[in-house]
Amino acid sequence: MTATASEMAAATPATRDRYVDLLRVASPATVVLGHWLMAAVGPDGMGNLLGIVPDLQPLTWAFQVMPVFFFVGGFSHALSYRSLTRTTDGPVYAAFLRVRLRRLLRPTLVFVGVWTALALVVQLAGADRGPLAGAALRLVTQPLWFIGIHLAMVAFTPPLLKLHERHGWAAFAALVGAAAGTDALRFALGVPYVEFLNFAFVWLAVHQLGFLRADGRLTRPAVLAAAGLAGAALLVAYGPYPLSMVGMPGEKVSNMAPPTLALLCHGMWLVGAVQLLARPAAAWPARPRVWRGVVVANGIAMTTFLWHLTAMPAVYALQLGLGLRLPEPAGATWWAQVPVRLLLAAALTGVLVAAFRPFEASARGAAGPGSGPRAALGITLCLLGILGLSTTGLGGLLEGHSATLIAVPVTAPAAIAMALGGWLLVERSGSPRRVRLRG
């Protein structure tokens, strides 16, 4: 029998770091709200609010909080891997990958399957030529980059955790240095394709900060925040980095794709800031009602993140279906409609979560040790497949539309096949023996 949220909340051990769980909920919720606000659909199609109103771009320095989620991921992965090593005899790498991938990939592959079927129906009906439908088919898979990066973090947790245990802050500093060196090769020497290395160096450096928190070594968060904020400001003011900490359409350089040293500094300042808030905010998630809400939200976080960008285009489609005129983005009428659109998007997301939440719930569990090389190959295929799909989108499935993933053209069907094949490899990499996993 599945425990209720109230039962799970009541059974929470006193030693659990509830503030981290609160961050695990708050950071993707902020991203969801930001995505809903940035999707500006008008008579001429879908645009980006930050591109339409550039004066809003400084807000990304506060609301681009994805680094916080990856920081929390590092904390959770460290605890989970250590817990598994204590409860399992022999190699645990394959078991660790299987446990983490179930939580990520089962709801993700259901999302991909449903949307692939919808995309085929839309294309066969010829409806993909409309500006809203075409934009939606490109838009809905874009957040999958987050799943791909998270897969990489899971894969690198065991070796990087060992480096952390041996070298501490020096391991983090080495990743920062690698990110800086990559940007130097990119901007100063013009080395082609080297910038893609920062998908690893930047995000793994933020992830490494989670290891430091797990060991109680983030003792000077004000210094970390100040260094990160000053570094980001100087890089943007005097370097080739844009102001926005999210990707902007048509920009020559993005801080996000691939990530830059400026984004890493931004992540450092955010991590320092949330660490500064840890002590004063600790009492809030300790309240029974708040904690029950955090438990519920953590149980649906992945499903919500996957489906939230389905909701906003649907809201605009409903408006068109009712014969209502779409106002010009960022105009007075558009802003006046924002609260209504947000409420409708939240309601529709709630319906989608209710429908697809069981796939996230069924992804829980743990498995015994197994073949590390097979699991490593599987997670590599999953990583490339999910990142490829986030790049290609689901438009043009029947025409063989492709996009470039790290200098290699990839189509959506090929990306889906890689993700499915990788998932099956990881699932079949282990023995039937079961173990318990905490964290």
C-alpha cells in the first residue's frame, strides 16, 4: 500500500535536511513560472518576452535558479550513493544509475511517447504549419536539456564524489578552472566546438557545491555569493557575455547553451545566497502543514516540470478557439491577461499531473549491483538521446528534420531510439537482488 503524503511527512526522520527539500521544490517552481511568463504569443506567433522587453533581462539574475536545483542534486546524490555503498556488497555503480534513472526516465519517456504521437497526428493533419502549433512542437521538448544534464550528473557522481572526498574545495576549483579555460579557448582562440565541454564543467562545478554542503563545508556562503556576483558582473561588463542568464532568440552568444563561465559565477552567487537563507528559513519547512506541502510537491515535481510547457500553448490555443483576439505581447492588454493565463496554465498543468503522476510514482525503488560498463553505456545513450531531442524538437518528424548536437546532426526518431535503447541497457544491467536506498 502506498503511504499518503501525511503519513510520509509524519514519518520524516528528525535528521532530514528539510531546507534542501524546500529548495528542491522552490527552484523548479520558479523555472516553471518563468517559462510561463516568457512565452509571449501574439498575432504574429510565439516570441520571448525578454526579447520583446530587453529591460526585463536583469531579472534573470534572480530568477534563473536552475543552478540551485543542480546544487541540491549534488547534495542528494552524495547522500544516496554513500547510503547505497553501506547497504550493498560489491560494486554499486549500476545499481545507483538504475535507481536514479527510474526517477528521471520513466516519466520522461512517457512524456516523449505521448508528445510524439500528438506530433504525428498534428503533422498528418497539416496543422503543424500554423504558428502556434509549429512553435509548440519546438517548445515542449526544450526543457529536456535539464534531464540530459541531470543524467550526466548522475553518471559522474561516483568518480567526482571520490575526488571531492580526497581534495574538497580543490576539486571544485579544478572544474571552475576547466570552465574558464574552455571559454578562453572559445573566445580568445576561436577553437571550434570546444564550448560544448562547458555543458559538463559548468554544471558539474555547481553539482560539486552540493557535495560540499553534504559534508558541511560550505561555511562561508557570503564569500561564495560575493565572489560569484562580482565575477558575473565583471564578465558581463567587460567580456563577451550577454546580460541575460537565460537563452535569447537570435543571440550570437548565450550564457545557457552552451553554459559559460558567467553562468557558473551566477550559480555560485545563487548557491551562496540560498545558503545564507538556510538558518533563518529552517523553521518554515519544520511546520507540519508546510512540510506536508513540500512532500506532496516533491512527489510530483518531475511530472510538473515535464508537462508545464504543454499547458501554456494550450491556454493560448483555447483563447483562439473561443474566438478571442490575441493581444500584442507586452502591451497593456497582454499584461492585464497575465494573471488569468497563469491560473489557467496552473489548472491545466494540475490536470496533466493527475493523469501522468502514476508514472513518476512507479519509478521509485532500488536494485542490486550489476554490470557497471553496461550501465555506463546505457546512461551515455540516454544522455545523448534526451539532449538530442531537446535540440530537434518534434516538428518535421515525417520530413526527417534534424538539428546539430555537438557537431553531429541528429533527428528526433534517432534521439528517441537512443534514449529508449540506453534505458533498456541500464534496466538490464543488474542482478535481481534488491537492496534499500535512502536519500
